[in-house]
Amino acid sequence: MSQLRTPLSSRSARLTVIAASVVVGSTLLSGCGALQPQADRFLGVLTPYRIDIVQGNVVTKEQAALLRPGLSRTQVRDILGSPLVTDLFHADRWDYLFTIRRPGTEPQRRSVVVLFDGDVVKEVRAPDLPSEREFVASIAPNRSVRVPPLELTEAQRQALPPPVRRDEAPSLPPAQGPARTYPPLEP
């Protein structure tokens, strides 16, 4: 009789250990959400990597200012790029959507709608678009953005060497490659 009780008691001990492991494991896993504070840090020390999610076309005030009624579809595509949404059922409407989610910044979503009459722009709906500087500042709030000047000052122009004229340029001998012989084209 004692031989029968040994396997049965060890089986119940195993079941007890397994049940206790499941309870402890589920308690620990359910507590993981409570351990992470608002800053998405694990135990206040480790921060998980979060990728930037960018979708669509960035359209700024400067780009929207270039749009006007009468432009062709090709001209709109040159200014804004390819639309994110083109619909077969609404062939005269192009939707330019933009969303960005970055850690440490507020998510942004913008929509620009270009309506066509045939092949020319009829109307542009572009509410509250940021300028290029405002957009860059909104996605990188902790970084100072230094925009290089786009034109030279008069002093910088004077400091440039004068351009070389073609008639003054030194002539280089033509490059000599290996001599090649080709068979005649017609027999």
C-alpha cells in the first residue's frame, strides 16, 4: 500500500508546484504593466526602442502656396509628389495625407485635398498647414535647427575665385585608349 501512495503523492506535489508556478508567473506578468510609469520606462531605468512612424506626404504652407486653379495634374504631382490616395470612383480628387508618430512628441495628422475639373485644378483644400520651419520644430522640439543660408553674401561672392573661361582653359590631349580593330559590317 505504501508503494501506491508514493507515486500519487509525488504526482500531487508536481501538480501543486505547476499550479503555484502558473499563479506566480501570471502575477508577475500582470504586474509588468503597473511597473512602467508614464515615460515608458521599465523599472525606471530601461527605455524600450520606439520607431518613428511616418506615413504620407509632408505638405507645407510654402508648397500649398504654389498650388492654384488651372494647374495640370502633372504640375501638381511635381509640386506635392504622388498623392497617397487616388480613388477610381472619385477620379477628380487627390488626397495627400500625412501622419507622424515620434516618441516624445505629439502625433500629427494633416490632410490636403486637391479637386480637379478634368485635368486642371479646380480647388485646393489645405487647412492649417505649418511652414517648413514650424514642421521641423514640431518633429524635433529638443533640437535647435540651423538652416544654412541659401544665398551668398556680397563679401562671400567677392572671395570666390573668378570663373575660368573656355578660351583660357588649358587644353588636355585627347585620351588615348587601346587600339581596336573591328571586322567589317558587310561581307
